[in-house]
Amino acid sequence: MAGIKRPGHLVSRENKFDKPPLARIFAQPFEKKGSSMPKPRKPESLKLVSGTARNDRTVTESVKFPLVVDMPVMPDWLPNAYAVNEWNRLVPLLMANKLLTEGGLSALAVLCSLHGKIVQLYAAGECPTGHLSAQYRNLINDFGLTPVSQSKVKAFAGTEKENPFAKHKR
């Protein structure tokens, strides 16, 4: 077989390449070289301590929605009493930390609705679906309601930064 040449095959004296090129590649076992997910962003405080903080890589400011200063009206579509209790618990916490904005009210209502549904399922002896749990986990992370996500969420400072180029007017 070493002397027979077939289309698409490489044949050598050592007979190392008696398979088509793609068959050689896919015949090798795959090695997992780490996680398929990227590492989470390192908090700025840890970057300062380790000496890797750089001004050109700091997170830029984003759109500023107006803060909610008065207790917002609870949506009437919250599904159950668990969701209503979660709304009444979270709104004062988020307002005190200046994390509740006009743009975040509907997301907070969805968060409370998901919480109510999950608690209702657990009370009935059932488990929530993975999709429901993932939605809930993403929303509580967005609002900074887990220990890890608290370092990622920045409270609204309330003052605008001064433009460093304003003194060089033309």
C-alpha cells in the first residue's frame, strides 16, 4: 500500500501519512486548553493593588438616566405576593445606594416578577427551569445584588466631570 498513490493521499517511505490530511487532523485527540468562557473583568480596586491599573483601560462613563427620588408606583402586573414583597424590599435598597433610575424600573419589575415565580415554584415543591434561573441570575447581577457583582456596579455620583480640554478653547 505504500507504493500505491491515491488522489488526496500523501504517501512517504515511513508510511506516516497513509491517511488523507483531514483524517490525520481529526484522528488526533482534542485537548481542552482551559475554559471556553472568558475570565470575568478584574475589579478596578484589585488592579490598583496589584499595580496593573491603566488610565487608558478604565471603564468609560455610560448614559445617565435620571435617578428615582420618590418611591415609584409598583406595577399592577406583578404575579403574586412574593413579587410584591420583593419590590417593597429592593426599591428602598436601590434608592439608598443611588442605583435605581427611571430606565431601570421595568427591569426591576421583571426581576421581582421572576423572583415571585421562582419562590412560588419552590413553595409548590417544584424546581424552576434553567432558563428562568438564568434570567433571574442575570438581572440580580445587573442590579449589583450579589457579592461579586457589587464591585462591578457603580453608583451614580450626581456630578458631571469637568472637561479637561475646556481651558484650551479656540
